[in-house]
Amino acid sequence: MPLFKSRRKTSRSSRAHHTLRRGGDIQKLHIKVTSPRIVMIQIMRGVTKGFKFALFLTLIGLISWGGYKGVKHVFIDNDKYLLQEINLETNGHLDHARVMRVTEIDLNASIFAIDVDDISHRLKSLPEVIDCDIKRRLPGTLYIQLTERVPVVWIECQKLNYPGRAKAGVLADKDGITFPCEGALWETARDLPVIVITDSEPNAFELGALMAHPDAMRALRLVQMFNERDIRSEWLPERLILRTNYSMEAVCNNGARALFGMYDHDRQMGDFLKISEHTRKTRRTIRHINLIPTKNIPVKFAGGPVLIKPESLNN
């Protein structure tokens, strides 16, 4: 019989947490105590926090409202800042009257009440406008700066009811973006060359968008090539007619007709200028020339032959 008996040790921590051993794992059980009093205290704390948050939002709203009324009184309702002048700057032909019709600017409003973003959106929606910049200048001036498209050619297509060179016609800029001829634009564009298209899909010439007609784009590039060269005015094209899917005919200001292909325009343009200069020196006028062949280019001359020895084309 043992002399001393082992005593079981206890502690407060063993009473607060019950530790169980299962399969060698230690698990601690946490006991959560609830009562009506504790629940009520938690509810009151939540109500207090909600009330404080609502009060904070109310104060923010009152401050915002007071700030708005103050700004409105100092700026919007102040006669000092009423719209007094609209300064329009543009590289094209949009005038004040059309700008006012498109934007519907209130001439009696404060300069701060005018929505410049809306005005900019309305003007940029016009097919002939590339960009728009609007600024306010105190006390009452509105600056509108427009960048408009510069027309290069007319588009004529009977199938699409495009009349060509007319006040109600359709123009295209150097990039192939189409837009209508509006207002004073007619005075500038009336003498531009015409691209004549015999057939086209209905959506190939959407206003304000790039021409979706490959042959028309090739004709446009040929017109630009004429404009970039130092060419006599009588040899410039008055119109370019898309004849087939592989050829187009340039009708020059002097009545001469030159048949170009859809490709190899550099070589064809060089031959055209060389032959035109040669015929001018020999006092003849070209009636028709086919520039598609690379050799033995067919040329028809107007009138009878002139008994002058022609100079070599290589001179």
C-alpha cells in the first residue's frame, strides 16, 4: 500500500475551457452565454450606431444643399455671368447660325448653366466636324473651336441618289470620310473633281465614316496624286469615272480622256505627264489615251496631224 496518495490538481483555466481528447486530438469547447439583458444591450448599441450614421448623412446633405444654394446664388443667378458672346473659330464653313441650330444654346442663360459637354457632343456628331473644343471665359464669353473636314472630291452615284457636284451633294476629304455639302461649303467645293460610281452597296458611303468602296478609294488616291504633282491646270481631272473593276477614266479640264488601271498609278501618271508634255510641244491635243499598257501606249489626238517633227519622249 503506497504511503502517499496522489492528489488531483485543478485550476481556474480548466473550469473555463473544457478540453477533450479524441483520437489523440485536443479540442476546446467555447461556451457562449446569452440572455435577454445581453440581447437588449446589443440592440441598443446597434440603434445608437445607426442613429449616429443617419445624423452624419443628414449633416452632409445639409452642407451640400447649402453649398449648392450658395454657388447658385453667386454664379448661376448672378447677372454678371450671363452669356454675352459666342466666339466661333473654325477652319471650315460652319457659321454661327448653324451652330446655334445644332447646339440649341440658351442665349439668356448663365455661362455656368451651359452644358459644354452636350454642346461638344452635338457638334462632333456632325459628319463634317473632326474635333471640337469649348471653353468658358469669364465673365460671359463662350469659345467654340471647330476642326472641320476639308473636301477633296464630290461623290456621284445615281443608284444612291448622290448628285455629284451640287449643293445637296456628298463630299469626301483626303482620308475618304464622306459628309454632306452644307451652307457656304458649296462656294469652296463647287470646282472640285467628281468621282463617278456606277454601282455600289447602299451602306458603302455612310456619312461621317470611311468609304467602304475600294475602287472609290483608289480613285481618291489618284486625285490626290494629281494634286501633289506640279501639273498644268488643263490636265487636272474634272471627273474620274469608274468604268470596270479594273479601270477608271479621268476626264481632264481640256477634254482629254485618260484610262488608268486600278493599280500602278505612279508609272501611269509618269507616262501621262510625259506624253502630255510631248503633245503640247508638238501642238497637238490628246483626245484619248490608254495608260494601262506598259509599252506602245495607244493615243488618239484631236484634229488632223501637224507636220512638225516630234521630239523624243526621253528628252
